[in-house]
Amino acid sequence: MVYNPLYNSCCNSVIKEGEVMEGLQENLEALYSPGEVASQLNIQRQTVAKYARQCESEGFVFYKDEKGNRGYTDSNISMFRRITEAKNKPGITLETAVNRVVAMYKKSSITPGVTEISTENEQYKDVTNEKLDMLMQALAEQQKLILDQSQKIDSLQEQLNEHRLDVKNRDTKLLEHIREHQKERKEEMLLIAQNEVAAAKESQKKGFLARLFGK
């Protein structure tokens, strides 16, 4: 494994960002869907949407996901319950009920806090994407280092094989040279021995003739 400081730093950063995100999620108030709100208040989903639109016209802010779908908190449900009770009183219209109730909840509502956290989440996404881009870049660089080292290892292995082949060829040639030298030496020694035998025979022959003719 090739050590890459940038790669390890990015990994640690992503892990730390994940821990921060988990902490934020734990602190978020529970969010309910329009159907769940309607079920708790015993009203229609269309009524929930109508309440929400009327509240937004008064400047109230609800949590929305990236697709624009609203999520409602316990505080929002309490506000809708008060609106329902107010508009059921004689002479009170929905607009009037919403205007009165929203004025109270604008001061104490935690919805802006949810929106603030949502904004922090968007910033977190941007930071995380940047970290992931850095991580992918570091990973690509590490893969390149691994590839470069692999190519160097292959090159060294090839050189080693060539060296072994050269040594083997050199040893083979040296062995052939020794054998050829031994063969020549053997032939030379054999020739010397033959000449000595021939000389001895010739000397022996001359001695025999000398004794035969009294010379």
C-alpha cells in the first residue's frame, strides 16, 4: 500500500464531517408529513396544505426538503390546532385566525431554527462534496503511484531476468572453453606420449642392431 498524506487527510475529514452531521440530525426536531399532521388533527390533507399556504402568506417559514416538500414540527402542529380552534369561533375567518396565531408563533416558533439547520445542512453538503472531490483526486493520485511502482517493478524484474540470462550464457561459454581446453590438452598429452613411445621403440631397435652386428 502506497502512503498518500492527502488521501488519508481527506478520509479523516469525511469521517469528522459525518460525525458532525450525525450530531445535527440528533438535535433536529421530528418532522411529520402532511398525512401524519392531518391524522393527528383529524382534518384533511388539503386543509393542512391550505393552512400552510395561508401561514406562508403571513411570512411564516416551514421546513422544506430539496424537492420543496414541507415537513411539519410538533410546534407547527400545535399552531395548526390553534388555527382550527380559532376559525371555528363565530365571526372568525381562516385569514383572521391565521393572522392572530402566526403572530404568536413567529416569536416562539422553532421553525426558523429548523430552516437555519437546513441551511447548515446545505453548506455541509457543499463542504462534503468538496471533500469527496479531494478524496477522489487523492485516490486517483494514489492509484497512479501504485501503477508507476508496478511498472518499475516489472522493469526491474525484466532487467534481472536479462542479467540472469547473461550470467547463464557467460557460464555456458566458460564451461565450453574449459572443456575445449581440456580436450586440446588431452590431445597434446596423447601426442607427446605417442612420440615418446615411438622414440623408445626406435632406440630399442637401434640397440638391438648394434648388438647383432657387433657395432
